[in-house]
Amino acid sequence: MSRRRRIYEGKAKVLYEGPEPGTLIQHFKDDATAVDAGSKEVVDGKGVLNNRISEFLFSRLNEIGVPTHFIKRLNMREQLIREAEIIPVETIVRNVAAGSLSARLGIEEGTPLPRSIIEFCFKSDDLGDPLVSEEHITAFGWANPQEIDEMTALALRINDFLSGLFLGIGIKLVDFKVEFGRIYENDMVRIVLADEISPDSCRLWDISTDEKLDRDRFRKDMSGLIEAYQDVARRLGILFENERPESSGPVLVKS
Ligand code: TMP
């Protein structure tokens, strides 16, 4: 059997060489990590759910004209994507105070923000993805001012669309993180949405109970992570009653 060439391995995903030039295969692992990667666990079935949820959200975003790297889902754990040069900046959109914003500014978790707030973080596991300003981004050449404007506009459009989509299924989109990449076409550079959007990269709270349906369950040592992700998939209409995501083998490996 021919082995695929592995291009990159991150905390929750592996990228393999794709079938054609300019394509990659994005494989979703079951690994769960806290933001600082200080704790790690394998959560059986998480990769399958994130693959499905991200496929669904990227497809809807493609339909409304948000350019993305997504081409198609290949199987339970993998999707075919366009190869993009990842901009080393995470774009965070916040609607409600939570997580590091609450800690940094002393705003109680759950407080609605006066308007949606965009933040940028430098993508670096070693440094714990520190918050940076547009000054840092342009001075260090991670992205130019025009690209920052484009990332901001796209992030706000994604926020508007996803907030409405989740509201319709009884979920509050508290905040989320997206990544963008560059695709070079002839003499043109296009900015596209890359990576994933899933309960690993969003805060999703039940609209009436504020129950957490996202990776905070792992970060805060709460049980029921996979059930929460299944609930999100079920509400999105992409996981049906009695369907169990494909198992990858043994459960729970603590490290
Ligand atoms: P934070 O409150 O920890 O800064 O996170 C804000 C949002 O961004 C939250 O939905 C989690 C997401 N996020 C990631 O998915 N990966 C990351 O590396 C970081 C820093 C945040």
C-alpha cells in the first residue's frame, strides 16, 4: 500500500499531500487539547464529528460567497481542500464575554458585548497564541493592511451568518476562531477561509440554559464532550438519532 506524504501534523489535524497539485487532504484526529496544549486526551469519535460539522459550515459559507479552501468531504475523517499558504494569525470574533477576554478585562463570562469584537493572535503553540495588534502583524510581515481588512470583513460576515444559523437551532455563538490562507492564481492572491470551524474552535452555548456545547467542556474538565458535539451535529441536521460516529478504536488515552 502506498503511504501518503504527510505535510503537517497539528494538535487535532494532519495534512497529507492531495491527489492533484494544489490540493491537500485534511484528516481530523480525535485528540483533544486545552488551548495551551497543557493537557491532552483522545476523545473517541471527535474527529468524525468535527469533519462533518466543519464540512457543513464551510459548505454553507461557500454558498453565500465566502471563499474557502474546502472542496469536498472524502470520508468519515477526511476532506479534500485547496492548498493555501496559512497566514500565521488567528482571527477571533467575540459576541459575548468569555474565556481569555473575561480573564484579561475582568468582564463576567456571559456578558453581551456592546458590539462584535475582533482580536488577532499570533499562531504559536510555544508562546500560547499571544494576542497581537495590527501593528505587530504588519511590522513583522505576517499580513499586509489590505489582507487585515479582508480578514476582518470576512470574519464579520462569517459571524453574522453563523450567529443566525446557530440561533435558529437554539445555540448562542459566543465566540470563535478562524484562520485564513493565501491562494496564488496567476498574478492574483486570494484570501480564503482555511482550517476548520467546529465545536473545537467555537464557544457554543444552549440559548436557554447556557450549557456549554464546545471544547470548554474539555478545558474545564467537564464530562459529556462527545455528547455535546453530537448534540450540535444533530441540531444542524447532520447526525441522526441512533447514529454513532465511526469509532477509531480504544477510548481515552491520558498523557
Ligand atoms: P479564548 O477566549 O481562549 O481567547 O478563545 C476565544 C475563541 O477562540 C474560543 O472560541 C476558542 C477559540 N480558540 C481556538 O479555537 N484556538 C486557539 O488557539 C485560541 C487561542 C482560541
